Amino acid sequence: MDAPYRTVLVGTDGSPTATRAVLRASAVARVSEAKFLVAFVGDPREGEAVLDRIVATLAGTLPVPETRLLTGDPADALLGLAGAERVDLIVVGNKGMSGAQRFLLGSVPNKISHRAGCDVLVAYTRHATP
């Protein structure tokens, strides 16, 4: 059996479905005793609010998430962060429902799953109600 994951990354847009993926990533990171990264790709002001909500949602759980604000194409930004941080698991949601419809909308998980240099977990988020 392979060693547990050392660094887990999940992206979020703040939607309920993305939050479901964050919760799944948190659980995997906890079991693996891994470093846990939560990233937002987009407008920094919006991202700060989204990441603050995620940190509040995860308050009292381990591991404590490290947050990152990124810009650019969501898949490219997450893959770049994954390489820089030596991530060995990226968690993505299978369906997005954000108003901006720019993150976790099928194409992002698809790009990540085909281009990642590490394991990718696609969390079922279709009927998410975190």
C-alpha cells in the first residue's frame, strides 16, 4: 500500500457544491495527516470572503487549512499551485453551481484530471447541501 497523502489541494468558488468538495478534501487530509491547501481562483476581494467562510466552516477541525488566492484560468492556476507545493492529491467537485459559472464546471475537473501529475479525487457534489 502506498504512503498516505502528504499534501492535499482543493479549489473552491464558495458554492455549496464546491464546499462539499472542500469537506471531502479536509476528511482525506485529516486521515492522511496531510498539509491541506484550499485555493480560490478569481477576484481577490471575492476570494478573501470565500476563503474566510471556508476557514470558519472548518474551525475546530484538523488539519487547519492553508489558503491561497490565485488568478488566471482556474485549472492552470490550480495545476501550477499543485506543482509548486508538491501536491500529491487534488480534490475537485464533479459539478459546479456558482453564479459566475467559471469554476468547477465540468471543464475544470476534466482539465485537472487529464493534466495533473498526481492523484485526482472527483468528489460527487451534484446534490450538495453542506
